[in-house]
Amino acid sequence: MIESVVLTVTDMKCAGCESNITGKLEALPGVISVQASSKNDEISIEYDDGQTGLDTIKDTINGAGFKVK
């Protein structure tokens, strides 16, 4: 099933941070779209939960040096 989630993420400071995390998330199987906003400290993600899960998404964000609240 297709899921949508908006996560509050800290430590995104610029467009480079947005691009970095967007690329890492888009590389995950099942991720359909990613929109990162350092201004709002948010990442909106649409994904197929049959291919990836929220824990994997959060681990990817944290592993890239950002923090999911």
C-alpha cells in the first residue's frame, strides 16, 4: 500500500543537506517521492510499504547525519 508521511528532521541547514537526504531516500526501494525542506525542518515521503518501511526510512535519515524527531 502507498503511504505518505511527514517527518520532522533536525540538522538540515541548506539546499545541499536537502539534496543529500533526498538522494539517499530516493535510493531506497519503494520510495516514490521525497520533498525535503530545511526551512521547515520537514521531509515529506511517499513510499510503498510493501517494499520499505518507516523504520528503514528513519534509519536512513539518521545514518546520513540528521535526526528524526
